[in-house]
Amino acid sequence: MSSTFGIDIGRYSIKMVGIKTTIRGSELVLTREFVFPEGSGIFSDTNTGGLHDFFAVDGLSSSDVIVSIPSDLISVHTISVPFTNEKFIAKAIAPELEEVSASSVEETTMDYHVIQKTDEQSTAMTFSMNSDTLKVWLDTLLLFGLDPNILDVPHCAYANLATYLKLDTPFVVIDIGHAHTSLSFMDSNGLFMARDIRMSSSLLGLTPGSTQAGDQARTMFVKQVKFAIDAAEKKYAKKVTAAVYAGRFSEAGSVFEKQLELQTFSVPVNDIVRVAVNENASLDPQYTLALSLILRSIMKRPRSLVNLRTGVFKFQRIIEQIKGKLVTTLTIAGLLIVLLIANTASSYVGLRRTKNALDAQMHTLFKQAFPGEPTLGDPLGTMHYLVSKERKKAENISGSIPDIEILRELSSAMPKDIKVDVTELSMDPEQITLIGKTPTIDAIDKIVAGIKNLSSIKDVKILDTTRSADQKSFKFQLSITVK
């Protein structure tokens, strides 16, 4: 028996839904909401006592907890990379994100999911958040005894919900929130575009239980939604035919149906919870997102596997890593020199004792700076050699072609009329090892010829060619030298 809690942290309130899973099925065990006083939020000191009571739930600390934070704190970018292999996609996304992100990727926590694949490339949607901001959120939640396993994104969570809607054509899930409105574009494959617009329930004049909006605000709302729909249709060549309204103001969707010229539905929250949880349960509309969060724990194939808690990418350039090593090494060198000067200035009587102590310190410092490297009886001389080696490596890398560019060139060099299955690719600043399979042995020569023609490649050697066990292909291993 296990429990899962979905917690939707918004600008207006916090909503929590809990389920308990047993051998016989799932059971809805908790729904609760904490409404923030006007002008306050989760970071307000005035709410500390109330939130402690709100999260005082038996078993919460030992259960699976899935939390969603406001989507306007999350940056969304769509990126295409010339790979279909998941390992290569993961390595290529962070450098690609650097080109479009407003903030440094070194200061960003990010996850992604692939929304489309062709024979030659993959398109992925990235979700990123400033790492310091994320840490503040997690530290604040921890003060209330909440340590979530998963930090999901509202747009992705609604993809789980959409599984139960069974719409055959592309549609948009619209959640009118207290500070903004989120638009999540879906089709039968799941989420393919996410957008947030600066229209809120307060600007629309909506209050809990109301469905009326002012004429001017309604016109502006429709204009912004239409603009987002047009962008989605042009970018992905998909016709959006329906609008599905979720959240507290889901019933207000009928107000915009005529102007948007889309079929309009409200998320059937009660029908979904009865199918998913398998009981005669009911939920109010404001718990739609919290329900969507916990669906990923009870669905066989959840649509959303994004988790910002894992911190998938903390990108750092190779040259910066080497510079860091050089600074550390030179600092140690300065310390050793000071120790040597102190040694020569000591009295003759204590010279040998001091020298032995300094030798021991030098060996200790050397082992800390270069674990696994032999000192060869001369830690200082060996250290100078390693520093020189690292400096040369840094100089070579600073003028080299970035890894992502080399990967692109290798991909373009592969013959288009030959099926090539790359099973392993390892890189260092001067050498690339490529292992793959191809139908014929002649194809290997064509691959080598294509790679040799690249301007960034100095030489290509065939290290090994063997016929596969099923006699249907040839396995090959290439050693590629980079200029």
C-alpha cells in the first residue's frame, strides 16, 4: 500500500489531492485548499502558521509527493537537434539551449521531453528555471515539512489529463489563473506547445463561481489566445479544433466559444477521477491540476515524465573546467613555494625535521590535487609537468571546434543511401571513437571517405570490422583524429 499527493502551488492558493493505492485499486483520501490572503503568497510570513497546519497530513513525509509551481516561473523553449538517439539528444540539448536562453545555462536547472522525431533529427521542448530561484522554493517547502520527489510543470501535467479526454484532433487546454493563463497544446501524442499569456481571472473580472467577463477584457483575452493558436498551427502544421477549459474558472469557457470559433469543453473532472481512481468520488474544478499531477503515479504510461527536481543539466564548458584545475594547481604550487622558503629559513638544527614534515605535506597536497597520479619521488617536479600538460590541453581546446559542431559534421558526412546505426560515440579534445553497424562492408569505406572530407577531421582509421552473429550486418570501429 502506498500514497501519492499532488500539490498545485499557485498565486491564489495551494491545492492538494491525495490517493492511496492498494492491491484492489486506488482510493481518494484527501482534498484540501489553502487560500492566500489578498496580496500574500507562499513566501509571506503571515501564512507560516496556516501552511504548517495545511501540510500537517499523516504520512505526507513518507509518501510520494508531486509538486507543481506556477508556470510563469518556468522558461519554455523548443529545440531541434540532428540526432534521434536519446543519449546524443541529452548531450546536445544544453549547448543548444545556451543559444536561445536569456540566462546562463550554468545557472539553470532544466529537463526536457521529445515531442517529435524524424529520420534525421529530434524536436524537444525544454523546461528550465533559475537554480537559485528553485532552491529558494525547495527551502521554503522544506520549512513546512514538504520535500517533494517530483517537481512537475503544469503544461506537462495536463498531458496526463488529456489521455482521458479522447479527442481525435489537436486541441488547447486553457487554465485561467489568478496571475496568468496557461495554454497547453495537445494532440494524440501529447503536449506539442506551451504558452502563458498575461491575462488572468482578476483582469477578466472573474470571481469564483462566476462566468461573466468584461467586454474589453474578453476581447483582449480572445486576441491573445488566437495569436497563440495561430503560432501553434503555423509552426507544427496542425489545425486546433477545440478548447478545453481547466481549473477554477473552467465553466467560464463558454463565454469565449463564439469569438474563438472553437468547440468548447470543460474538463470532466468527476468522470476522470472515477475512471482513474475507480470509486464513486468527486472533485471541484480547482483541483484539476492537482489531479493531473497524481495521475502520473497511477497511469501505466504517463505522458509527463519531466522532473525539475533531478536537475538534469548543469552545463559547464570544458575550457572552464580546465581553467578551474589550473587555478587550483597554481594555488597549491604557491603554497609549496612558501613552504620551501620557510624550510630554507629555518635553523640548521631543525632543518632535517622540518624538511621531512614538508615532504610529507607536499605528498599529501599532491595526492589531493592529483588523485591517482604517481609522484615519482618528486611531487613538485611532477606537479610542474602536469600543470604544463593541462595548460597545453586548455590552449588546444580553446581553439578547437565545439563538440556539438563536430557531431553535426559527422552526422552530415554519413552517406544518405546507407543505413548506419551508431551504437557508441566517445569524444575527447583530439580523438573520437565511433562504433556502429552497417549492412555491407563496402559501406564502411564510404563512411570513412565521407568523414575524411570534413575540414575539421585530420585522419580516420578503421580499428576493427566484424560480421554480426546473424550475418546480416558488419560491426565497425573507427578512430577519428580531430585537427
